[in-house]
Amino acid sequence: MLTEREIEVLNLIGKSFTQKEIAKKLKITQPAVSNFYNRGIEKIKEAEETIKIKKELKIK
């Protein structure tokens, strides 16, 4: 499950904010923005993989 901060960072990136702009807006460091982004993307990829496996195994 994505954290509130991961969602916030991903939404801002989706709105074309740069990591530097996001860091300033959220009052966090640029490396923190990168970490929130990377963790969020990784969680989304894992969820997609889980859904794919469930479909292949016909699990609801």
C-alpha cells in the first residue's frame, strides 16, 4: 500500500513538477523525493505483478 507521501510525490510528478520543485513544496530534501518516488513505483510494479499472477492462476 502506498503511503500518503508516496502518493503526494507521484501526483506532483504526474503534474510535471520536478523533484527539486517537489522538495521545496513539501519541505523535504531532493533525495527524499527520489526515495518516495522509487518506493512508490516499486510498490505499483509489485501490485501489477501480483494481479498478473492471480489472473494466470485464476485466483479472485
